[in-house]
Amino acid sequence: MSPETPAASAATAGDEPLVRTVELTKHFGLGGLFSRQVLHAVDDFDLTIAEREIVALVGESGSGKSTVARLLARLYTPTKGEIFYRGRSLRSLRSRKDMLWYRGEVPIVLQDPFSAFHPVFRISHGIMRNLALHRPDLSREERRAEAERVCEAVGLSPRMLSRFSYEMSGGERQRIGFAQALAVKPKLILADEPVSMLDVSIRAGVLNMMAGLRDREGVSLLYITHDLASARYVADRIVVMYAGHQVESGPTETVLSDPKHPYTQLLLSAVADPREKSSELSADTGEPPRVVNPSEGCRFRSRCPFAIEKCGQVTPRLEPIGEALVACHVAAAQGKAAGSSDTAPVTHT
Amino acid sequence: MTEPLLDVRNLSVDYLTEAGDVHVLSDVSFTVAQREFVGIVGESGCGKSTLLFAVAQLLTPPGELVGGEVVFHGRDMVGLTGAELRHLRWRDYSMVMQSAMNALNPMKSIAAQFKDTLEAHGTSSHDEIRQRSTEVLELVGIDPVHLGSYPHQLSGGMRQRAMIAMALLLTPQLVIMDEPTSALDVVAQQSLMTKIRELQQRLGFAVLFVTHDMSVVSRYSDRVMVMYAGQIAESAPTETIFERPLHPYTRGLMNAFPSISGPRREMAGIPGAPPDLARPPSGCRFHPRCPAVMDICPEQEPDLYVRDGAEVRCLLYADSAQPAVERETPAQEARP
């Protein structure tokens, strides 16, 4: 475990967030052996997650949000860039012991609760195995008690432990997914679209449970979703992704009540609230891009109603506007013109 | 009052399984008027897709239509032969499937698939086919150069649009859609729904539309039917149902998804899970999950009652209203 970067030696300094990524990048090669096509799934992605914080990562399918989760879970290795966990670079994790430790700190809950469990084993199997692997100091009785505790923490009866996955509903299975993650005493749970496959009437319960985990168990959550409304419901902070780039981030209410990036504005306008009278509809056809061998420039420019010449030449960097970070030339210029005051930069009607 | 375009009466569908018959639909009755946009919402497994398949006469085993009528244009479609149905399909009504993007033949160009449909219904002139195909593609907002494209060359949203174009080829009066946008992203979904609604109003066809997404229904449909466990729980004009939901299940649904604006409220959701239709609960099928459950609910099966312009299947409204639909075979459902 030799420190490879200056930050790693800083260890867990007081101001170091739980997770910090620096220019995190993941590219996938496409086609055959000699193909030069490269899919840019995630480019230069900077993300921080504090302790006991719920961060929502929002974007369309193909925007790279699941890739970010998999990078953080070490299921992928980054093409470029660093992930620091408590100030320690993940590149320094090499031994099996280190990996086991990290996976215990940062488990992932997957999207599809219907295929995530082995049908031959009882529900207790996954939880008990996690406990045996990650917390070997517990005795058999303690493991059993802990399994029952995490079951109750996610709002299920301990009797569920002796069931098989096919005997459970989708909502119950997704809760078990969280119980398995909780069993390892995590600091951060990566939840990749945990409610998108659940029925509407069940979603609310799982979302409430997630918020409760932060309050009671003190974990942080990275909540990956395409649903802005549910992101608003649970998250402290929202990060919006488009085509592998972070386009906007900030406190949830700031981003949603006063979106600065045109893409965030488009996303918001597409969400209908049944309890409100319908708002104006945009004419965007909503074709998400496929980022193969991209050229320099803003990736949203072809759909952007405010695009200027500069957007096709220079990739916008994240810049602070008010409380938010925004990667947009137009919004940045207007933000400066307004003297970084609270006037709305990009007017969108 | 003019005759409705589609009149579904006491439709019942069973799935015949080894473990016994599962009553997927029980006595479903509703109408769709000319030029009406009807949205059906419900959770997975409530029978909403089965309902569309039964209406379109596309049920395949183990699904079996065991009772009821589907009167379309004054003609009962149940029992029509394959040849008779083929004549009606695409011309009088068409259907857009859930994963419509995968319903296109990957080996044929868009133009060839349109040509097949038109030729099957008697259009043989090359020019006419070309012209009509171009027209419908333009209707849904696809550049006609894509007539020569194969499905894999189009994005998901475009394939979905191409399917809708195909459904409009012969200007049917009813288009049946099974979650046409559920595989799309929010922005694409909104744009496609807006297109469908605009075409529907301009061309004047009726839409029977299934979804699990309340926000889609609220924005685009004239009337909403909420289904629960193979029955209609509530049916009302869109505004009425969103302003004054009557059925406890509908109310639960309204409180089950977070809002994008306004104050953040605690969501309750609905406890429990949808019932197994092989063993539906006795009495009212929602009573095990119902927050307003009464002593009588497990014993008496509620009818659809008319109340303030809505039809609602809940015993809370039994006293003050008349049953909306006369049941023909009440005894049939009492069997265990």
C-alpha cells in the first residue's frame, strides 16, 4: 500500500470528502481488433460525495451514469483520472485484502432486482455470505443477529431471510439488495436505478427507506436515476450528466428551481407533474447522442437552442454560477454579465 | 348520444395454467368514443396489456377470452375468423406494441414493410405506395430519406415513430398503444407523446393507450381508467380523477410519486404488493392494502358505482350511487 499520489498520503484529513474523483474518464473500444472507434462513456468527470450525503446522478440512458457507478465500484478501471476514497487513491488498492475492504466500504445495489439473486439459495445466503467475508470477527450467532437487524433496517420482517427470491415481490427484493449492502457496514452505497423497475405504488417505500438509511445508519448514497422528481425527493445534491460530461451540479433545490444549463432546462420541461396544469412543451425530438470519437466542443450543442460558435470549438468546463457548477459557455457569459448575482442567466420560456 | 367507436362489454380473460385458471380480466366494460384519447394506468400484472390484446383479438394461448363482447363499429369482433380480422387490422384499427422498436422486421427496409401493409389491404400502385409511405413518415417527423433505411440504422425513438407511422398508413379510426414510450428517455418520450396527441387531434382517430406512468396520462389523455387486479378500479375524465381521486387505490397512486415542484412532501406509497391473480383476495380485491378498509370489504364484492362523473369500484360509494354496469354473471366470480 505505498502511497502513489500526494493526496493519498494526506489520508483522512478533516476536509477530505468521502469520495472525490478527478478527471475520471472511461473509454471503450468499439469494433474489431484494428478498429479505431472509441466510445467516450465518461469524460473528465469530477464528483465529490461527503459523509452522510445523498447525491443524485441524473441523465438519459447512454449518458454514462451507470459507468460512473461501475467505476466507483471498481468493476471497471478508469482509462484516465483518479478516484480518491477518504483521500486514498483507488489505484493503490492492489491486494485481495484491500479490494475486499473497499468493496465492504462501497457496495453497489443493481438496477434489476429480478435477476440479482440466485434462485437456488435462500435470501439469507447472500447476506450471511457478505457477513462472513467482510466481517469475519462475528460469530455465527452474531452474524444471524446482524442479518436480522439489516432486514429490519430496510423494513422487512426477519422471517424473509428463509425465503427464496422468487417468493418475493420486486420491492421486497430491492430492499434485500439494500440489506445485503448494509450488512457489510458500508460508508457509501452505490444505487444504480434502484426503483426504475418497480411499480409506482412500491417506489415510494423504497425511496423512503433509502432516505432512512442515511438518517439511521449514517451512510452516504449515490442515487443514479433518470427521474428528476425522485432525485428531488431524496437527494441533497444533484449532478446532471449528458453524453459522458457533467453539465451541471449543485444543491437539489437550486438546480431544479433555477436550472442554468440548457440541458437541465430541457429535462425539467419534459417532466410532467400530474398535479400541475401542463406546462409548455418543447419541440426537441430527444435523440440522445452516441459519443464515438467526439470532436472538441459542447456535446449538447446540436440540440441546444442557445448554441453559439464557441460551443463547437471549446469544450466548456465546469464553472461556478451562484451555488451551482455549470459547464456552458452561454450560461457562464450571462452569469458574469449579471455580476454573478441571483438573476437567472439563461432565460428559457 | 352517438354510438361509441369501441364498446367493450363484460370482457373476461383467463390464463389457463397447470395450476388452474387465472382470471386475468374479470368483467371489464368500457367505451371509447370517436376521437377520444383514453389512458389506462395500472401496475404490472394488473391485466392492462392483456386487455389491449383481448380488444385487438390478438390473445394467444394460454390466454383465452372466456366471456364478453368487443363491439367495434357496431360489430362484435369476438369470434371473427382470422381472415375477417386481417381485413380490419391496420385499416380500421391498428396496434403499436410495447417494444415497438423491436417489432419491425430487421431484414426489411422501412419502405418494404410499409409496402407489405399497404399491399395486404389492396393498394398496389407503386406510386401510391411511395406517396403514402412518404406522407406518414413526414407526419411523425421522420425525414422520408429513411424509407430506405433498415431498423438498425434508426435510433430507438425513430423506430418507435416509424411504428406509429405504420399504424397510421391506412388511417384507422382506432389506434391501440401498449406503453409506446416506456423504453424511451424522458425527453424523447415527451416529444413522441406530444406528436401522438397532435396527430390524434388533427387526424381525428381515437387512442386506447396503456401505461404505468401517471404523468403521461395526466398530460395527454381525455379520460383515465385505473386498473387493479384485473378490474377497473376507477374511470373518469382526466381532470376529475386528478383533482378528486375517489378510489383509495387511485389516491394512493397519486401520493406514490414525488413532485418536481412545490413543497417536498412525505410520500406514503401503498403498503403490500399487487395480489396474485390465481388467488385474488375475497370481496374487494384491494382490501388487503386499503387504508380505508371496512368490515364489509373482505366479504362483498363492489360494483362500479357512478359518483360525480366518475365510475368507482369501492364500497365507500355504494350507498350514494347506482351500480354503473349491470352484471350479467355475478355468480361466476364468486367461485373460489
